[in-house]
Amino acid sequence: MTIIYFILAFVLFLALRFISRLASTVPAKKSIHKFLLRAFPMVEFIIWIAFGLWILNYFFEDNSIYGILVSIAAGSLIFLLGWYFLRDFVAGIILKTEIAFEVNQRIKTSQHEGILRKLGYRSIEIETENGEQIKIPYGMITANAIVLQNLDESSHGSETSLRVTSSVPVQEMMDRISKEILLLPWSSINHEPIIRVSQQEASFNLFLVHFYSLSKRHTSLISQHLKNTFENDESSYMIKKEV
């Protein structure tokens, strides 16, 4: 009879793997798709717990230690879940009381480096220079040294998009935009602009530019200057370059 349960466990494993792959390919809205991918691991975990209790019930139902085994299993489950969900939450509270995290602050850990975009209850979210969004649990931060770059109180981060000609190589254009920002009198020279490509077409490239200004009122001036300088058609841009 034991071999049957091994077979059932193997079939259940294959079925869950198939459903997991199916959920990742279901055509649906992005929000629904994201919800399915996040919810499935918990559903899978609950199914395995139920399967395990069913096996325990079969083997030890008439045994006097059945109740003790179920209690131990339930207690262990509660402890593991509590430890998993609360460890990062508690670590976050401790870290926030010791370190004054600020959004748009540059942060460097043993594995990742980027701009702090979001402070959550259990993790932080940073954006790397490649535009990747990475979530780092607080528990991982407490276990390693971190480096924070303090933000000047007078500097303000902002982001704008630039649609420019594709006749100029991407890296060259990124260097030009960065240089243009740093030369402006309204820019904070203590913070390097972060520029990434969000779209590439035959005739144009779309750049997302994150920059720092000396004050909020200068943000629109920088953004408008960048658009006036770089968002021209190819002929206008080449004329400006020659002049």
C-alpha cells in the first residue's frame, strides 16, 4: 500500500508542475497574471500539507500517538510560517529605527547596487543601472553590510522620457544626455543621471532619464531643456550638432 502513496505523490508533483507552467502562459491582464503567479506557491504549499495530513491519518488513525503527531505537525507549520513572514517584517522595523532610508537614495549591498525606489513592510525595492527592479528582504540586509549615499536636502529626483533619433548610437546618445544634464546650472552634480533605453525602433529610440535638480522648481526646466535639445527630427539635430 505504501508504494501507492509514493505513486500518488509523484502524480501530484507532476500535476502541480503542469498547472504552474499553465498559469504562467494563461493569456490574461497583467495584474491577474501577476496575482496567479504569486498565489500559486501558497496554494501548492497548502495542497502538500493536506496530502501529508491525509497520509498521517491513514497510517496512524487508530494509533494513540495520532493526535500528538498532528499537534506536532500543526505546531511546526505555524512556527515555520510565522518565522518566514515575520522575520523580514521585524528586521525591517529594526533597520528603519537604526537607518534613515530615503527614496531615490543610492544603496549598495553585497550583491546589488542601485537607487532605492520603494520601502515595503518586508523588503525594499531598488532599481539598478540596467533598469532592473530588485526586491531585497530586510533579513538579507541585516546579515550583510550596506552602503548608503546620503541625499542632499536640496536635491530632488525626477524622471522624464526622451524620444530621439536612432541615427546616433545608443551609448553615445546616453553619454550626450548625461553630459548635458551635468552641465546645466539647475542640476545636482553630486548625483549621476541614470539613463536607460525603454524602446528601440528603426527611426527613434526612447530613453528614460532619471536626474536630480537643485530644487523642485528646477525639475521642469531641466526636463524641458532636454526635450528641446534632443527631441528634434534627425535633420534639425544634425544641423544643431554642426553649429
